[in-house]
Amino acid sequence: MERALTRLGEREPGLQAFAHVDAEGARAAARALDAQASAGAPVGPLAGMPIGVKDVIDTADQPTALGSPLFEGRRPARDAACVALLRAAGGVVLGKTVTAELAAFHPGPTRNPHDAARTPGGSSSGSAAAVAAGIVPAALGTQTGGSIIRPAAYCGVIGFKPTFGLIPRAGVLAFADSLDTVGVLGARLDLVARVTAVLADRDDLVPEAWSSPPAPLRLGVVRTPEWDAVQPAARATLERVAGAAAANGARVTDLDPGPALAAATQAQRTVQLAEGALALADERRRHPERLSATLRELLDEGAAIPPAQRDAAHATAREAARELRAATEGIDVVLTPAVDGEAPQGLDSTGDPLLQRRWTLVGVPVVSLPAGRGPSGLPLAVALVGRRGEDAALLSAAAQLQRLLEGEG
Amino acid sequence: MERALTRLGEREPGLQAFAHVDAEGARAAARALDAQASAGAPVGPLAGMPIGVKDVIDTADQPTALGSPLFEGRRPARDAACVALLRAAGGVVLGKTVTAELAAFHPGPTRNPHDAARTPGGSSSGSAAAVAAGIVPAALGTQTGGSIIRPAAYCGVIGFKPTFGLIPRAGVLAFADSLDTVGVLGARLDLVARVTAVLADRDDLVPEAWSSPPAPLRLGVVRTPEWDAVQPAARATLERVAGAAAANGARVTDLDPGPALAAATQAQRTVQLAEGALALADERRRHPERLSATLRELLDEGAAIPPAQRDAAHATAREAARELRAATEGIDVVLTPAVDGEAPQGLDSTGDPLLQRRWTLVGVPVVSLPAGRGPSGLPLAVALVGRRGEDAALLSAAAQLQRLLEGEG
């Protein structure tokens, strides 16, 4: 804990990853855990681990301002379910990490730890930056479009958006009820798996419980209909990873999942905006002037989407999920670009969710795996996509791919 | 509004339907709407309608205590999305209606308006009682097991649990994320449809938008594997409604949907308890002694359910939904018992959710339709079950059945 606080003192001024830090509370929690351990009492699988919690996730002992001036100093009555589960397992909430406004697009002050002139991505901006800067080994995030995978990729850390519904959402800000997913950003896959196991209350997710990895690992490469929008460095990264995996024994095939999955990117945007306009009905009604212009316009767009178009987007989601299931028969994991390139210049945007949207729509688990550096020296990444409900298999396949890639160099 | 307040003054002392009443706020809102209307400004489709809001749904201007001493006086920062939508349409929140503890089973003080010695049902106890007593024409409820349909049936009002996800849940207490559904209790079907249209922001739900009803109406009767537990009066009610519908031109057939739908009642209980134990992780961790013994024991049971059993229950839900879709090809609506009998004696239980559980698990829309009186003179009801996402068709079929039954006597 003292290491985390020292690191925080060094890095936070230039980084602005935290919306709130509770150093005293974290020290007290760590001391209490030490005392429990000394007394021989069980302290839980995350005992003493300092964790950052995205500031759209309620904490009863720290403010939860949702990245919006509307909620400055807001004090929830309860810990979110995931925070309570974290604490019950010995995790210590070091502080609340910066989120884009209401988990959407308008950025907070956080900078990319690899280049202060660039965005860390978002909306889980502070969680990605805090892990990348070595302040905390893991942090909680949420994803509705690409809010875990994109910042994880831009900051060069592991990002895990589990299967929709795996981690309880009670006490987490709702933006789009049929998309919002709680997940974990972390320094290592095994840590991410351990934290997820606690948050989902599923002991089948810890590395020790993973079934032995398939041999050979069967990868299906999806270059996506947005391939033309992917920057050369990100394309090259995908090809390099696919090639290295094949060279190290993986069976790599190309997948073309079909028209509904192609349409899923646009359908995800429809669902996100239409449901967001409803979820934020109170803010739209009473305080529109206190929302960012970006968000206000997107929500106005969402509110104007007619019911038939919303129904069609949900139908696309169901059909895309079927297509993906069928296309991935005999495949262990999908390999696809995580982001379209390095973190863009500037702090006025969190980057483009284009490549993350479709996987969120279909509810499948996704891991962002760091994979080298781009032309400006910033992290690049690939995304691994698993089958719905098979989160342990995805994490295990990701670990196996990491081992194959380490064999690469 | 004055009528509602007068009625409240007469009935509330013996009824205890409200956890909080905001008479002054309601009068002010009604005056503001009058002034808007006088000025020729649009006032919305629910202009001036007094509405009760279940006390697990957040209101920024009234306390939201979740039916638990843990949250006495709790003041949310935001209106729940459904409350904001209601208000934007001119609806006036007269007050917060009594809920069973945390939308589960431990009852509040509310009495059945038809017999003060009997439960009104729950967990939307106050919403059902306030409508039945004529205090408000409509009230919001939530259902995770049978929390709208059961109290609506016991109190003799219309209850509507829409398709899962139709009404936004932002700002509503989460108990079981994959089951929790916001719905409406009301004095008449058309009112319920109008309020639902506002809450879902779907103008295709108002009666004027319903497509012309099928002729003849095709009813599929599901007597359920729990038929032996249904009391004679409730069985007779179902048979009488089916017979009267047939006599008045409906085509009535018997349905036996299959083994997964038979198993769905138990699977719903598994999902509800397992997800409830996670959603209420903070209360279980920090304040177990302030939960009722009933709830604490159920949550302990839920926390002990292993991941494989949770997965199996979700698989049952998917398979049961498929079975029901297949079994209802060529059927407009399923007719099935709403409850097992009249509201039971006593205020120490809200009755048995046995007959409501399976329909909640599969996410289909359900209407509870009052249908005569039982041997003790209390209301009985039938449930009408529609196809997922076809809420307007269900409401329209329910209205058609009501007309057929009126032709009965």
C-alpha cells in the first residue's frame, strides 16, 4: 500500500488519473487486514491489493461524481455490489479513477502515461492510466461501447470486458442497460482473472481452475468491415501477432462472420444512444445545460430514434450473436484489432470506439492484449474475443497466446 | 389532484399504502401544469395524473428508503429514468408507495383494501393497494419474481409486467439484474398502456396505435405443472374465463409448453437468489443484522449456489423461452392462473410467487386481469402472457378478452 501511495505521489500530478484519493482510508484498510492476518483470520484472495475504482461505480465512503459537474461531491448510501465484493475479498479502494462524463465521451483531465499530450482513451480513462503508471495493479472499469478495451489498448495494459452480466452492476451508473458491462484493467492477465473471479463470485475463473489450453490454439482472424479505417501500424500489429502465433504452433484461419456482425457496429451505436437518452432522462429534463454539448447532442439524437429502429438494432444484435457463434465453431478465440492505432494526439477526445462496438453489442467477452509499439512509441494492442459465457476459456486462451508471443522474440 | 388527496385522507390511515406523501409538491406540480395549459403550452399525455411510485425507484425530491430501515431518509441525487419520463409527460408523483424490504419478501405495513386482515401481496404492495383504493389511477411497480402480478391480482387491479427491458431501469434498485422489470399497476388497461408508452418512450403502445385485434382471438391455456397447488376458486376462475371466451367467439386450445418451461419456476428462484446475493453484497457484508431474517437467509442460500448451477438456470431460461415461442405459434395470448387463490390471511407474508416466477424468467410480457371474486369475497385474476417484445399485441389482446368477458354477463 505504501508503494502504491509513493507511486501515486510521483505520477499523479502529471497524470490526473484519480478523481478522488483516500490515502488514509486505504492505509487503515491495509492495517486492518494486517491485523486480521496476524491474528490468523482469513483475509481473502485480494488481501491488501490497492485497486482503483472508476468514478461511475458507487462507494459509500468516497464521493462518486460520475465525471459530471452535476454530481460533484455526490455521496452514495451504498457500495456498489462489485466494490463490496472487492472489499470482502481484501481489496482496498485506493481511490476513484477519472471517467469521461457519465461514462460517455466527453473526456476528463487524465493524460496518457506514455505521452502526456495524448488521450489515455476512455471512458475508463483513469483506471487505464493508473494501472499503466504502476500506481495500482488493477482497476475497475465499465464498457458500453469501447470504454475498457480502448483505454487499455492506448495505455498498454490488459483490459477485460467480460461476458455481459458476469459482474453485478448494482450501484453502477446505467447508460445503456442492454450493453453496460463491468470489467477489469490490470497489469497482468492472472491478476485480472483473480479480480474478475472475486467480482463475479466465480471460483472457476482463477488461473488454477482453467482447463488445460487446447493444443494447438485455434485462432480465427476477423479483420472487420472497418479494416480500411485501421491505421497501418495497427494492421501490421494484427498480422504480426497472427503470424507469430502461427509460427509458434497456433492454427490460424480467417473468419468472415457475416452481414449482421458487419451491421453490428452501427446497431450498437443506435442502442447506446437510444438507451442513453432514456437512462439520462432526468439530466436531459432538468439540467441539459450542465451536460457537455457533445453528450447533449448525442442524447438528442438518441431520443429521436423511433421504436422500430431500436427494435431493428436489437434484432441485429441477436442475429449477429448467432452468426458469431456459428462462425466460431471449432475456433478457440477470435483475433481482431483492439483499436485503430496509437492513442491520438490531444485530450479533447478519448478516441474512436469504432472497432470495439460490435463485440459489446453481442455481449461476448473481450481481452485487450498489449502487442508492441507504434511509430510514435505508444502501445498497440490486439483484441481477443471469446464465446458468450466462456470467460475462463478466453482468459486461458489469452494467456496461451501471450506465451506463444513471448516465444516469438 | 384534490380528489386524489381527499381519497388519500380517507383511505390511507387504514391502508398504509404510502411510505411518503408529498401533498404540497403534488399540488404545486398540478398548479404548474394548469398554468402551462392556460398559457397554451403543451402539458404532455399524462398531464396532471397523480401517480404512486414504488419506494425502490429513486426520486430526487422525495426520500427513497427501499423498504429497509437501512435506508430510512435516503435522498437520491437523481430521479430514476422512469420518474423523469413520467414527469416530462405531465405525470405527478403523489408519493412513494410501500415496498416489501428491498423489493423482496419481507412485508411492509400495507393492508389489502378489500380486507384489512389480508396482505395486498408484494413486493409492489403500496402501488397495488393505492390503485385498488382509488387514490391514484396508476402506480409504478417492479417485478423480479411476481412483485407486480401478484399484488395486482390480490387487490383486483390491472398489473402489467412488460417485456424485460422495455422500461429503463436507471435509478431503480437492482435485485436480480437479469430479471428486474419495471411495470405499471392501474385501474384500467388503457391507462396502463398510456403510462407504459410514456415510460418506454414508445408511441406504438398507446391504444390508438394497436393493430386491429385478431378475430377470432386465439387463446392458449397453460394450467402449469403447479396446477395441483392452485386453489379450487382460482382453478374455477381460469376455467370460467376460458369458457366465457370460447362462448363469445375466442378459439381456446390447451398448451403444454414442455420440460424447460416446467423447470423454469425453480430456475427463476435460483437466478433471483444468486443474483440477489451479489446485488446486495454491501448489505450482506456491512449490515447483515439490519436485514430481515427472511431475506438474510434467502441471500445466504443464494450466495451458496455454485457457478455451474447458476449457468444451468440461465440455460433453462433460454431453452424455456424457445419452448414458449414454439408452443405459441398461432396463438395470440397465453391464459394461465395469475395467483393460486385469494390474498391470504395475515400481513406477515406477501403470498406465494409460485405461479408468477416462470414468466419473469423468460422475460415475456404479462398482464394480470381481475376476474371475479373468491369464496371470501376477495378479487381473483387470470394472467395473460404475450410474446417477448410484443407488448402492444398483448395489451390489445387483453382489452379484447375484457370485452369478450363483459359480453359474458
